[in-house]
Amino acid sequence: MLASARWVGAAALTRDESRGLHMREDRPLVDPAQARRLLTGGLEQVWTRFDHAISQTQLKEVAA
């Protein structure tokens, strides 16, 4: 349970926007350009990185 809390906290600090329950006062809106998965992991050293898979938003832009 502690690991999950650490991953959620690290992911929230990494995102430069408001998303889900994570609300930022300096950026209160969701940024569609950041509609991508953020991967987190690690036990001793928590890491975060954005998944490079194509998001649904990008798929719609390519199809248009």
C-alpha cells in the first residue's frame, strides 16, 4: 500500500496539468496534448516516465 501511495505521488508531481483527482492551482484545466499514460514503478527508487504508445487523441488526429 505504501508503494502505491509513492507511485501516485510521484505521478502527480510529474504531470504538468490537472488530471483526475490531481488538481493544480497554476494549471486548472486538462491539457489534451498530455493525454498519455504515465508509467511509475520502483520500490527503493521510485521512477516515472511517459509511455510512448500512441494515445487515442493522437489516433484521432492521424485519422482526420
